[in-house]
Amino acid sequence: MYAFEIDRPNTLADAVKALGAEEAQALGGGQTLIPALKQRLASPARLVALSGVAEIKGICTGDDGALCIGGGTTHADVAAGAGAYPALAALAANIGDPAVRNRGTIGGSLANNDPSACYPAAVLGSGATVVTTNRQIAADDFFEGMFTTTLEDGEIITEVRFPVPEAASYQKFEQPASRFALVGVFVARFADGVRVAVTGASEEGVFRWSEAEAALSKDFAPAALEGLSLSGDGMISDLHGSGDYRAHLVAVMTRRAVAAAG
Amino acid sequence: MPEVSMTVNGKPAKGQIEGRTLLVDFLRDTLGLTGTHVGCDTSQCGACVVHVDGRAVKACTMFAAEAEGAEIRTIEGMAEPDGTLHPIQAAFREHHGLQCGFCTPGMVMSAAALLAENPTPTEAEVRDYLEGNICRCTGYHNIVKAILAASGQDVSRIAAE
């Protein structure tokens, strides 16, 4: 690792101030950023650790029934505390391993927007709202491609608001070494329609499969997906699987998710 | 250089660190607690698992600065001061839960975290919890058996395969 200074503010206001410094970067749970720093893939002059900011941790239910999760909440705490949204709690319980889940945070995962991360599928699939220190961002506007989001420098994710669907499921086909999703599909059925979000597959990062959404909104059953398929063009192709293989897996995992959501 | 202070195995500990100092390096190099191992340094293997405020954490993937004021427990804090092994350590010895021993500190700390939140886990739950702990001697069967034994369950019917 290259050398850097580290700040550990205790309030959101101090964190925002610290991030105003030149070449400062926010540090969530560090489960992605620290390995990246070790490989010298990142070289910030200053890290602002958010782990001491209590006001962005925790889970509550909003007046509109949405499940509100603080940006600094760990995967383990979401797994244990998001019982009102079982598919989301189950997703959190299957990220990485127990020690990783005790450090990694939802805000960190979303800000990083790894194309194979689980949380982006839940946020996009639920039509959640990402709340930051500056504004509220709809999930459909938040993700802008592999490792890219609409977040601006110094902007911190303070909360994610999930509308709770009538039924939902996340199905992940794990890449066996990293435990990241080779393909993961989040399906959520709301009163006004179905959302399907896919992670791990596209070179553009998480995306919605609109044809599947239209079919499932008419008939929420695995059979409704018959005949639907995606092209392997633009899908991630690496030693773990070709683009065509990933495209095939998307359809398989979507069927499984619909069956599991019931 | 900034200073960090924390409680390690019940005793106050402090030292000078750089921003980039990892918790595992602070424990090993500054405090001399070399029981916590660095196997992969890429947060895969789990040999560096310690408890931070009661939770299992990979000490190679956390900065020492973030442990300011925290309660840390390492493998050195498991046995009694007189050397009597912690029940999990005793079970590892009794059931041959280690071969070369390199992964053992992390295995024991993960097992302790598991039993703290789930005192009588099933075999499947033990295996699931150990997902982030790798044993290169492939000693998983006896590790799982030792943890089940440490939880007070009858392991006489679990074959050492």
C-alpha cells in the first residue's frame, strides 16, 4: 500500500468536512477498498473512515412502510435486522463470509458498484431510493456502469429506502472462489408490477431485464419466462464463464427466483 | 505518527501507527501477539480472524486506526492465565482439529464467534460459518467435529472421514 493519512470522524458533519480535503476518499467497511489499496489499484492521499459515524448505522421502518437502512450498516446487521424484507435479509446473509459481513456495509457496496456485487441487484430490483448527504437518488438513476455511480466527490450514502414488495427473491449463482455472483437475479413483485434486476452478467453492471418484467407482471410464474432469452453480447466473458453462458444463467436464475418468491 | 489505543485481551494497549497500518500488523509487530496469522493477506483465508467488539473480523482487512477504543480478542486471549485451554482449543486437541496448525487461530476465533451467537449449531451451520476460513491440510472434518464437541453435542457418531 502507498502511504496515506486516515481520519475517523464521529459525526456525519465531520466526515463531510474531512472529505473536502484534496484526494480524500471515503472508507466504508473496507472489504473491497483495502484489498484494492494493497494491490495499489487506488492511491488516495487521505481516507475518511465512516465506521465511527453512528448516525448512518441502523435499520428502521419509515412512515410510508419503507425499510430504511443506514449507509454504514453492516451486511451482518442487515441479515439480522431486515426481517420485514426477508429477501433482502437473505441476500445480506449470503454476501462473502461471516467476518466480511461483520465489516462490509451497504453504502460501501453501492458506492463501489462492483458489477458482480449483490446489493446493487436488491436496490435496483426493489426500486429503492439512495439517500446521500446532498440528495435522494432513485435506483434507476444511481447506477451508471461498472464501478460507476452518479455519486459526486465527497457525497456519502446515508440511507437506502427499500419499498417492501409483496414477494421477492434473490438467486445467486456463485463464482466458487470469490463467492461473488457469477450471475445474481433479484425479482420483486409489487402491486403495480414486477421488477427484475441482474448483477454479475453485464459489462455495464447491474441492469433491469425489461422483457422479463413485462412477462412476469402479466403472470408471475416461471412458465411466463418461456422463450425469453438475452444475448451474450455485452455480457462479461472471462475464465469463469463466457458471455453466452452468463446470458443463459440469467434466464435460469430468474426462473428460480420467481419460483422461490412464490 | 498518530497513536492508537485499544483493549487487547482485557489489557490496555497502545502504539504508534501509520494510516495504512493493518490491525493484524499492529497486533503482530507492535504488540508481539504473533498468534494471529497472515495466510493470504487478501481476506480469503481467515487465519487472521480476531474479535473486534465481540465480532469476528479479518484483521488483515481492517486498519488499526479503526480499532481505536475497541475491545480486541485474539487467540492469545482464549486460554486461562494458568494455561488451561479454552474449551474450543481443548476440543481441537482432543479431536485432532489441526494438522500443521497455521489456520487454527482463525478457526478457533471463528468458532468462538459462532458459538457465541449460536450455542448449539448443526453440522451444516458450522460448515457454513467456516466459509471464510481455509485449511490447506484439508482438516475440515475434524475441525467441524471439534467445534460441535465444544458446543457440548455428542460427536461420537460423526465419523472422521
